[in-house]
Amino acid sequence: MFKKPTLTTTLIIIVGFLTLCPVIMLLLGSFSQDFVSFGQFTTVKYVEAYTDPDFADILWNTVIFTGGSALVATLLALFLAYVNTRTDLPFKFIFKVIAIVPMMIPHILFSVSWVLLLNPSNGTLNRLFMDLFGLTDALFDIYTLPGMILVEGLLDLPIAYLIIAPAMSAFDVSLEESSKVCGASNLRTLMRVTLPVLRPAILASAILVIVRSLASFAVPSVIGMPGRIYVLSTHIYRNIATGFAADFGKAAAIGMSALAASITLIYVYRYLTSESGKFVTISSRGFKPTLIKLKNAKYPMFLIVGFLSFILILLPVLVLFYTSMLPYSMVPSAKAFSMMSWDNWIEVLKDPISLLSLKNSLFLGVVGATIGTTLSIFVSYVIVKVRSTASGILESLSFLSFSFPGIVIGVGFMWFFVRTPIYGTLTALLIGYIATYLPYGIRPISSAFVQIHSHLEESSRVCGAGPFYTMRRIVIPLLIPGIVSGWILMASMFLRELTLSVVLSRPGTEVLAVQILHFAEDGLWGPLSALGIIMIFISSALVILAAVLGSKLTKMEVVK
Amino acid sequence: MEIRIKGLTRNYYSEGKQIKALDNVDLTIPANKIFTLLGPSGCGKTTLLRCIVGLETPDAGEIYIGDDLVWSSEKNIFVPPENRGLGMVFQTYAIWPHMNVFDNVAYPLQTSKTPKDIIRQQVAKALNFVQLDGFESRPATKLSGGQQQRVALARALVAEPKVILFDEPLSNLDAKLREETRKELRSFLTELKITAIYVTHDRIEALALSDLIAVMRAGKIIEIGDPKKIYFNSDHKFVADFIGRANLIKGKVEKLEGEHAIFASEIGSILALNSQRIPVGQDAMLCVRPEFIRLTSEHKDQGQNIFRGLMETLIFIGEAYEGEIRIGDTLLTTTIEPTENIVEGDDISIAFDPDHCFLLSA
Ligand SMILES: Nc1ncnc2c1ncn2[C@@H]1O[C@H](COP(=O)(O)OP(=O)(O)O)[C@@H](O)[C@H]1O
Ligand SMILES: [Mg+2]
């Protein structure tokens, strides 16, 4: 096949280009006046960006928004993980659902559904409360920092849960037991023993949520911008979105600080997760902790958990579907139900731009995931099987893009694409997508490669099978589940992609999420909801497929 | 089938250093015997095994399997593993996780396009042999360690190869299961009348299973012999020390007496086996195993090979005492019958049987 060193070098060049090109172009761009005078060094954009009188406010908003989201997501995750691993709460399958299902709902649609519920002028929930209790003011204005924090916190809850839950269940229960033997109550034990021991996992979760919310664009654009609350990502967007006066130099200069913050945080996160092994005492005895009996608190507790999963999963879909059937927003009533029709759906399916965006997103999803998966197969092969200094470099390069905020990478790529003929084409989006989401493909495929111990191939050879027969019956069957779930994961990320597309998408290359953002900016909630439900349907189908295949993959792991 | 290896060399390079994994190995493995390669970890056993099956290409040398030359660096011959017709049990068992037991075992027959009904018969026979009847449809991932090991064995045997190779097949089992499986393996292999090459670093496994043991060190074969020869009368100090606990006593050969020799040692003169015919006057080493140091009531002057010493430590371990006896500057370890009536600090007399202590060239 390939000579190994050349394969590794080729991949380093490709992946290196994909991950480093936008960063380098961003850096160079931030020191340029505009696209035309690229390369003539100037610091004027930095001066402009950082002496802007609004900038301090934006920074402050960003700190509150990211920190608040981290707090909400981590506290909720702690609560859920504790209830799941330590109490006798019934129906525990619901926790699995909470951890996976929100990934099916694109962030922009989740945000929109909260706007529909809680916007101050005609949010359904607000109106409902005003009618019921005769209030004159809205119950809760979503277009505020607390509103943004609430929604972003809920969106990042699954991530936080996936970090905290394993730490909670790996935790050595004898530490708690000895505290109780010393006479401490459950609550005291929780505060004095459990939480301090879990500190690294809690910190790691908080930091990851901060990175996520720093890169988040859906919530700041759909909820923040109408309330004139700008954070770094929307501030960057504001500088490039105003058609004729787009200032990519200033956007790059601002982007540099978002990038720096994000890389620093990821570095701290890595440090914490590598240290945490020493901190969390993992019990090898495999004892099940004795579950705390909730007794009378059982049903109230279950209600809380059930309510959380309802607002995370069901509510957004219901709200969107409800809105998609109505000509304008109104509180559920007999009148509302009598006015329901498919008009919005018909309108969307006749709207040429919506159709184009659907077509483009499907194309990007299918073609992008196919190319991305192919690249991931080669990269994973080198990372897992070649094991050299060069393959180590490749591994670091491939996972670097995890720490880059999408909108910043978009600005970096923009500086590159304007100098090439692919500017404003779907190819530009394709390259950007693959560069940003490569880790999503490499993760499952490299774990499939790890599973194929060299002895599995070698024993086939000794059993009388030639190299091709071995490929056909051993290697490929073992790889397929990983490849399929990598493909589906990438395809569903690409279908819903917003942050990168918002920068790179031009007239003619609209994609679903951008079209939805435009609908939101124009207040066209009906068509938006119809298109959104279509999007959720496609992406849920993909995620379910991935989960099924993924569970098959884990079942295949060799029993030690 | 006999296997002949000539001048086999394999070097690895890592971090700029050369490692001689195989250093000019000459070896003949006789047909239909259980032949064990024994040596400390990293001495090149696996490398040798992988060269024989064809998973590794040596730098130089020749390998014959029966009359077929399967590797020759000079004549540029390399027969790939699939055409060598061998069976192998890997250290990890290498059971394919996406197949059930039947497909795992049937695989070697499927590669050679055997008719389906014959495959079914052969698989059933192989599974019966390893006592896994009725496991055909069990998924490979639902097997315990011991069962995986048997499936691996059935797979290696199903195509009825003339040679079967094992790379530390018991090292992944827990201690108790390892002992049981060792016994079973011994009875399987004796029943089969097949050439078996068995790699291990565990001396008890080697002694218990083998017809012949080859002891390796640093890419070289040091000594080949049957288990008793290796244990009771090895030619090399390294081998004597590696195969079991040994007291090594320095001295000089004083006088030859047929098979034996009188050995002037640090603790006195000893009559010992001298199979290597070490000449008079040469420095040598006496090896006596702890279980052959016998307590005696006789006194030194009353017989040959009797010495007086001090019981310095004595630890009761159930089936015996483990003791250390001091004679001058020499400390000898010994195992003593648990019924003996002695305590630490006793003056004692010990005796060596001349046939159970032997001389090694120093
Ligand atoms: N692929 C390899 N690359 C570099 N060195 C190797 C490789 N395989 C084996 N070696 C080295 O060769 C020596 C012999 O290895 P091996 O045959 O596996 O030993 P054993 O099976 O006796 O433990 C060891 O020093 C080992 O480190
Ligand atoms: Mg080995």
C-alpha cells in the first residue's frame, strides 16, 4: 500500500494545513488593514478593536455569560449525577436520555424555542402567566444575561454530565462511609467529603463549559442580540455581518483574544484531567455504593428530574411544532387550535432559499462526512498503528481544532479563501467544516483501530488466510462500526453547522442553520419552526442510528 | 515434523541502539516432541517463534520446516505465514470478537475452501477435544479467559497442522486456572503426537510440560536438554540458577573420580557430579539445590560430604521449613522437613548426596 513515512508526512501536511491555516491567516489578518492590503503590517485594527468604548462591556458580558453557564450546567450535572449514582430514584434510564438526546436538537432551535416561550412581548409562557394571574409585566424576559445563561447552561448540561457522572461513580464510597461512621450526616458528608474529592472533575466540567459557551454563537445571536447584549462571538459577527462595511481585520483582532482564552482554558482542562487520576480514588473492589433511600423525597425528586428532561427534550420540539402550525404566535386555546394549518410548511417548501439551504446542508452533510471520514480513517490508522514521533505530532494536530472557537476559525479561513477562487463556494464551507470537526470523525474510528490488536490480523495469517482475505474477514468487519458512527456523527454536525457557516456562507451557499438565523432575525417564527422540525427530524434520525451502531461497537470489545 | 534453524539473526533498532533479539541461532527441533523455549523476558523467545511462523523476517539465516525451506536470506526465499501450514496459539489468544466460536474455529478450514459438512465435522471434533462441545454459537465476547484459551487451541488444531506453536499461552490466566490448564495442555499434547513449540518464561511450566527444554539468554540458546537434565545436571551456571533455586559454592577441582570429582570448596572438600569433565586444577562452581541439603545426625569426620553449620534463620511455611545455614562465610538456603525438631541457632550437620550436587564451569 503506502510507505508508512510518506503516508504520515502527507497526513501531517493535510491536517496541519486544515488546523493551522485558519490560525495563521487569522494572525496575519489581524495585522492587516483589509483584504486588499494583506501583508502590509499594521496594528491599527488592534487599536481599533481594543480601544472601542463598548469593549469593556462586551468582555464583562462574556465573563458573566460563560461563567454563569458553567455554574448552571455544572450544578445541574452534579445534582443529576448524584441522584443517579447514589439514590434509589426510580426510572433511571431517564439519565441516559438526558445525556444523549439533547444532542439531537440543534442549538439554534433550542434557543429559538426559548425565545418563543419567554420573549417579553408575546412569549407563550409569559402570555399564559399574564392571562392566568392578570399580570401586566412579562414573567421573565429571555432577552437578558440571565436568560442567555439559563439556555446556554441547559445546552451544555450533557457535556458537564458526561464528565461528572463517571467521576461520581468511580468514587471510592468507603471515603464517605468512614465519614458517616464518624457521625456525620448525609448532607455533611456530601459537603465535606464527596464534593472536595470530586473537585477536579467539577473544575474540568466548568472549564469545558466555559470553552463551549465562549465559542457558542446560537444563544448569543438568537437571545443576546435582540436584547442588545453582545459577547465576543456576536461582537465578531457584528463586525463582519454588515454587508458593505464588513471589517475582517477588526474581527480577526478581536478573534485573537477569544482564541488565546480558549487555548489557555483547554490547556488548563488537559492539566486537570491528567491530574485528576491521582485525586479521585477509584475503587478497584467494584463495590456498589449503598443507595441513599429517598423515602418521601422520592417522588418530588423524580418530578424535578422528569421536569428537567421535559424542558430539555420535549418542550423545544413541542413549541416549534406548535408554532409551525400557526399563522402568528398565540397562547394555546381553542381558537389557536382551530387556526392550525400547514401553511408555514408549504411556504417553506416553496421558498427557494430555504430549499437551497436544505439542499446545500444535505450535500455538505453527505459529501463532507464522506471526505472527513476517509481522512479520519487514514489519520486514525497512523495515530494508532504507526506510533512514531511523527504520528504523535499528527495526533496533537488533529485534536487541536477542539479548542478553536468556530466563528474565529471562520474569520481565519475567510482571510485565506478570499485569496483563492473557492471563495463563496460550497467547497469553502466543506473545507472549513472538515477542519473544525475532524476530531468527531477521528475519535470513533481510532477507537475501532485500537480494538484491532495486531494479533487478530496475524492469527488470521497463520490460519492460512492471505492479506486480502484477512482484510475482508477480519480488519474491515472490525472497523466498520467505528467508521459508520464517525460518518454519522460528522454528518449530523455538518447538517446543523452554524458558527462557521455564519462567516463563510454567501448568497448561493446558504445552509439550514444560517437560514434559520435569518428567519429569526426577521421574526418569521412560523416558517422557521417548520424548517427547524425538518432539521431536527433529519439529525435525530442520524443520531439514533449512531447510538445503535455505537452500542454494537462497545459490545464487540474483546473480553479481557 | 522436524524444524531446523541455521544461523538465524534478527536485530532491532530502537532509539539509536541495536538490540540483538536473535544472535546467530542454530537449533533443531525434533519431530513429535513438546519443545520449550525458556528464558527471561526479553531474551528473544517470541521473536524466534514469530520467525518460525513467518510473522517476522529475520536478517540472516535459514529455516526448514520438515524438508521445506521457508526462509533463507541468501536464496531470497520467504514463504508467507499462510502457506506454512502451522497452528499457533497467541499470548492474547487473538479470538476474533466479531465472530462466534464456530466461525473462529472454522476459519482455518474456510480459508482452504473445505466443503461445509467436513468443516462442521472437524469443528465439532476440535471443540470436543478441548471440551467445549455445544459452544458453537456462543459469541466470542461471551467467553471467559480459560474458554478463550481453549477456542484458540481448537482453532490452532482444527486444520490438523504438523506443528503447533504456543507463545506464553497461560500467562493471561489466574494462578489456579493456570495450573489446571497446564495439566490439560500436557495431556492434549501427549495425545496428539504433534510437534509442539512452547514459549514460556515460567520454569515450572517448562519443567512440567516439556520433553525438551532450550534455555535462552540475550538472543542465544544456552543449553538444550530434557527437564531432569536441565534441573539436576545443567552445564551452565545461568541455566542452573534460572531453572530453580540453587546454592552456588566456589572452589577448584581437586581430583577426578569417574563420573564424579572431588571439589575443594570454601566449606571443605565435596564429592560431586562432574558430567562436563572439568579438569583438575580449574576453578568451578558447585550447585546444590535447597531440597537436596539433608540434615544428618552423623558428624563431619564420620563420612564424606558432611558439614557442620549453624541454623541461622528458620521459617515455617506449612509444607516445610525454609532455612539458612551458615558455614563460615557461606550461607546456604535449604528446605527442611516440617517434622524436624530444630530451632534457630542450633548447631547442625548437613550432608550432600554426591549424585545431587554438580559442578559447573565458573
Ligand atoms: N518490534 C520491535 N521493535 C524493537 N525491539 C523489539 C521489537 N520486538 C522485540 N524487540 C526487542 O527484542 C528483544 C526480544 O524480544 P522478544 O522476542 O519479544 O522477547 P521475549 O518474548 O523473550 O520476552 C527485546 O529486547 C525486545 O525489546
Ligand atoms: Mg514474549
